[in-house]
Amino acid sequence: MYPISKYVPCPQCGCPHVNEVTFTWWGGLLGPKLLSHVKCTHCHNEYNGKSGKSNQTGILIYVAISALLVLGILAIGFLGQLG
């Protein structure tokens, strides 16, 4: 028997049993936590556990900001080498 979840049921199949996603390729350890990313134990759909909606937009924003931060750090390092 599964414990009662603090997350909304799966929007795809309606199953109330979900697991927190702890690591992803796009967000490492932090991204899934920030977006309340969960995975349905029945159909394996992944979504925002608090809203029941897709995290696709949040993932795109997270990846874009992470990429910009990395590029900014690299640019600062490169400019430091020139001076």
C-alpha cells in the first residue's frame, strides 16, 4: 500500500501514486526540486506535482538560464585572459 501523496494525481492516467524525481539530465539535483518534478508509478508520465501541468516550459527556462550563466562565466574567464 502506498502512502497518501502530497502531490496531485497524474494528469495522464489519474493514478495518485507518484515518486519525486531526484535527478535529471536537464536539471541535475536542483532542477527537479525547484519544479516539483514527479513521475507517475503507473504510466511513467513526468509532470509538476503541485499543479499537475507539464514542466516543459520550466525546463526550457531552467536550461536556458543555466546555459547563459555558463557562457557568461566562460566569457569572463576568456576576457580575463586577454587583459
